[in-house]
Amino acid sequence: MERCPSLPESNAVEVGSTYTSVASALPSESCPGSSTADWWPLHLHWQGEADPVQPREVQIDPLLRLLLLGDGFTTRNLAALVQEPIQAHLLDTGAVDLSAEQRATPKPMQQLARDLARLGSPLLRRRVWLSGATSQQPLLYATSWWNPDHLARHLPNPKKPIGQNLIQEQLETFRELRRLYCGQAEPIAQLLGCPGPFWARHYLLLHKGKPLTVIYEVFSPRLSVQGLQRRTAAVTEAATCGSDWALAEMR
């Protein structure tokens, strides 16, 4: 799949303790078999518990396994792998109805729907994609759900990744991994600029034992061992001779 054109930044602005956003230029329809959810849930081939020895019945790249099962901040892990700072691109943030969000969640992902209930109402949903700050190569798509007060208090800079905000706030959190997923979603393939299948996870971030947010993350296949080896080769070639292939591979 050819890489999609550069994605325009969403014109998201902070207004008091709430957020207003302009719709993303990317398609908003859900993938086949994903009910009416517009946060791009995967059309699942497999799902399972967030167990270090899972999934037994399918093959998974070891680096992607570490990303899926790691309990550190995603942005730190990504920065360590790609060796550049991580930048967040805000797609949209807006109020959603808890009951409607639960009804629209695909049946195979009902654990996520139940976890949303732990946040209560009212509910805000935030969608971003993460890239290398220098290369601008898309690495991850994420959706998170928040209590509005928590979002305003703990994400003072909505244009930064969640992890960077929480580190800046010096907030102690515990990550409760819930489910792992593998599947397809055409909007995510367009966003990340590569075909699936994609590996994803959802988890709760807890603060003082109480849910702070529910997060759903989909990782680019470029974060596999083979993908990172190819990226390293491209960076080296671009630095030495600036070939068109190398420069395109970095983007």
C-alpha cells in the first residue's frame, strides 16, 4: 500500500475545560462488522487476554509483543524504539454519550464497553495518531475516553501525548491491561500508511485505585523487528546518499 498523503492537523482548540474540534479529513465510517462505532475498532481475526504468554495460537512479532504487554508509557517505549521524540497529532476530542458508545461497540469488544462504564458520565472521547517528531512516520492510532474533569486536569496540553502530559504532571498511575486484539480496519490502514493486520490493545489507567481513562491503541506493523530493521537501513542510506527509497521509507 502506498503511503497516504500528509494528514492535516485537526484545528483543535481548548476552550476553558472543554475541547472543540474540527472533523478530521480521514474517513469516519467504521470498518465492516464494527457496528456503528466511529472510533475505528478493528474487524477482529483474534482477541485474547493480556497474558505474557499469549497469544499461543497465533504468531506475533517479539517487539510488538513487548509493546502490547509493556506497562510503561507508550510514548517512551516508541521513542526508545525509533530513536526520536514522539509527536501527537490530535484528530478530534468531543463529548459522547456513554450508553450510545457502549451500544456501538462491537460485540467481540464488550469488555471495553464494560470498562467505559467504570468512567461514568459525562464522557469525552479523544482520538490521536502518534508519529516520530522528525520523520513524521505514523506509528500508532489511539482512542481514549475520559471524565471531562480528569481530561482538563491531567492533560493540560492536548497536543502532547498522554504519557508526556502525565510525566509533566508527575502523576503516579497504574496500567491495567485488559484485552489484546488482531484485525483489520481500512481507515487505520490509510492513517498508518500500511496494510494490516494490526495488533491492538485496550487498558485502564488507574490513579489511586480509581479509573482515570480507558485507552485503545493500534500499533503500526512498522514497529516489528523487520519493520525497524528496514527503517534503520533507510535512515543510514538517507544520511549517506539521500536516495529516494530511503527518504520515502522514513516517512
